[in-house]
Amino acid sequence: MLDMAPLRVRVIGGGPAGLFAARLLATDHPGWDVRLYERLPPDDTFGFGVGLTGGLLSALRAADPVVHDAITGAAFPFSGAGFQLPHGSVRLGQFHAGAIARAKLLRLLLDLAVDAGVTAEIGVTCDVAQVRAEADLVIAADGVSSGTRDLLRSPLGVDESLGRGRFIWCGSETALDGTVFQPVKTEHGLYVAHAYPYAEGRSTFVIETDAESLTRAGCEQTTFADDSASDDRALDYLSDAFAELLEGGRFVGNKSRWMQFRTVRCERWSDGNVVLLGDAKATAHPSMGSGTKLALEDAIVLADVLRHIGDEHPVEHLAAFEAQRRPGVERIQVRAQRSQLWWESFGERLDLTPARVAVAYLSRAGAVSLEDLLATAPELVAQAVAEWAEVDPGEVPSRDLATWVLNRPIAQPGPWNGSRVMPPDPSFGASAITVCSGDPWGGEAEALVSQARALERSGAGVVSLGGGRTRENLLDRLAVGERLRKEVGVPVAVVSEPDQLDDVADGLVAGRADLVIVNPS
């Protein structure tokens, strides 16, 4: 920049987003004054292991081969995953690309940031009011509980909401051979573990349940001596519940407490010379495994838009950063919301076979279809579809699967002529309900259940779910349809566009609908 002192960049927060952004900017602009503030040392971080995906590793390789090689060299490799259900088990095949201890990841990123010329002030508490007046650019990467976001709530247009479920992070000295999903029913309710290894003989666990189960177990009244304490009562309770998976071991805590997931959205990601990265600006439910991925990708995109800054002030490029990054982040958030709702109601699917549970899980957010799975997990797909259709797995085709599914007969009598496709003629007896939300357990859904029950009592042979015509609207109908068909006991048809039938086929096999009504092209 013309005749100017070195650009002053201040980074608040030493998590993955802040550390990687600081390194990339210092690497690209050796003359800049890049300073990072973090109140806790890497070894004092919250959590245990961080899952790595192939997509994340590819993005790291392209952006910074040194960081990529350091992370992969320190990671614990594994790829398999599976459900361990009360009525059987099923493997999902390739899943993760490995995992790494969170403390190790942060130490590695900190060292590489310092190597690139970043001045790191560890053990220093900093807020935006202290630095924005003196800095040219402030990067706020201070996490889900961001103090920066709280100070700038009005100009950023912050929206936060809490999930209905409860979850807790914990660790164990258990040598899992891959990702494990396991529900356990205690006398107080259902607890579901998501677990994976992150080091030799060490695994990380996220365990979910509902508020009612915790109340019955007496776990929500736990008090703590200080902010860093773990809920030892919960860890003992869960160690007993998951004793078989732990092979006699016990859970260990690291600030481990029951929490409600906080979904954060912001109308704007920057205010003046302050820009938010990572969980500070947007969160995604941990069941998507995307938190660290989103954080590191935020850093990559910000560095990209500032790489050829020329004579402009960096603030002039923050709109470009948001324009490039927001669509991908919002897409992940929509999927994460669907995933969160699916896990919060996991117990509703224990009547499905293990293979169908696995397919329902993989297709829960609309990101993976049966057709996609044919390429990566053909045996799983064949098993799940065969169990749904009540045929031998050898009868399930290896191509054009959606068409085959839609043409399978349904046991209930009706005008569908041996297929799952119902004519759009109201004279055939479908009683219509309009769906405007994809939350099957919210207030609107309660009203829809009452509506469907009234229709069933009046003799409706089918309840059809209609509404908007986008793909997201269809996925909303399928989510609500899963609840209605189970609770009301009447076949559910979803209204679909002709180009959305792959999603309908996924929903049929996953137990989200019975029939489809296809809108005219």
C-alpha cells in the first residue's frame, strides 16, 4: 500500500480459525504486523479430538501444504464407521479421514503461525474495543461465546437459538476402531453416543439426550465449584450406561457438562474494520462434523480475498469475503439444522432395521442420496432397500434406483396401481395439509399432527403434504411426514416436483413417507 506503515492486523482468539488466518496473512504479506491474542494456552483447550474429512484435507493442501503435511503427519488415521444398535449392527464403510487431538492441532497451528511471523500473545485477554481503534483489520475468531459478537450485536444483526436436546463432550481411554454411533436406553431415557478415536488408545465422545431424561436422572441440578470443572456425576452415570462400549473403562472430563447447542447466525459478518470468523459468526451442529472445517475454510477464503490487496484498505475486501463464503456456510447450517433435529429424535427410528437406520442417517440432511451411496456403499444400499421393499438384496438394481423404488407396490389398497406414485387428482381421496416448517417437533408440527388425526378420524385414506415447490420445501415435508405416518397411522404422500424424485426415494426407504404426488411439469 502506497507510503503506508505496515498494515496492522489483530486477531482475537487462538482457535483454528484465528491461528490459520494469522498464519496465512503473515505468509502472504511478510511486511504486515500480525498479532494474535489468546487467553488460554493450547493445552488448556476445551474438548478432546477433532475429526478430519477428505474435503478439509484437500482444501488445506491447496492453501498451505506445510500445514496440511503437519496435520496429516500428526493425525490418527481411521476411516470406518458403524451403528451399534440394540437389534444389530451395520458398517458404513469409509467415513472420516482420521482425527487429531484438539490440543495437538492448536499447538501445531500456533507454532506454524509464529514461524510465519505472527506475534502471539498467549494468556492475554483482549476485546475488540481495545484494538479496533489502532488496527487496520481486526479478525474476531473468539468462538461460539464470542465477546466481540456480543459487543457488536446490533450492527451485525445477531440471531441465536438453543436446541431442545442436551449434549456433553467427554473422552475415554478406549481404543475404538472407527466412528461408532450407539444408543443406550437406561431407566431414565435414551442416550446416544457419537464416538471416534483421535490418538492411540484414546477416543472422543459426544453423547446426546433430551431434557426429560436428564431430569428423571437428576442430572440437571448438578452444581460446579468453578467454570473449569466437569460434571463428574454425569460422567459416572454415562460410564455405567456405556460400560460395554468402554470395555470397563470410564469417561474423563475436560470442562464436560450438559449443554444445549447454540445456533448462531449473523446478518452481517463485519462492522467497520472488524470481521468475524469461525463459530463467532456462524455455528453448525457437531453431528455434521463441520466446526473445524468451517473455521479453517473461513481463514482460507479471507486470505484469498486479501492476497492481492494492492493499494486498497482491507475493509474494502470484507464484503467480497462474505459474498464468497456465506452461501457455503448457510448451506452447511441448513443441513446441520436438519441433522440436529434428526438426532434429537433418534429414538423414533429404532423400529427400523440397522441398514435402514444407516441410510436414514446418511440421507438425513439432503446431502447424500441413495444414488450417491450406490458408488460408495452398494451393499449397505442393497440391504436397506431390500428390507424396505421386502425382497432379496439381489433384486435391488445397481442403477436408476430411484425409479425402481418409486415403482415398488405399497401394501395399502388405493389408486396408485402398483407404484408409490399417486395421481394429483383430489378425487382419489388424499386430504391435504400444508407444511411450512421442517421441524417435526415444534409448535407448528403439533398442529399438523392434530390436523392429520382429525383427517384420519374422518376417514381419510391418505394424508398428503404440500407447500412450497423448492427442494428445501420437499425436505421439510419429508421430515414432518416421518412423524405423521408413525403417530397418526395413515399413509403419507408428499407433493414433489419432477426433478426431486431422488429425494423422495431416499425418504421412502428411510421411513419418511409412503407415497408421492408429482406436480405437473
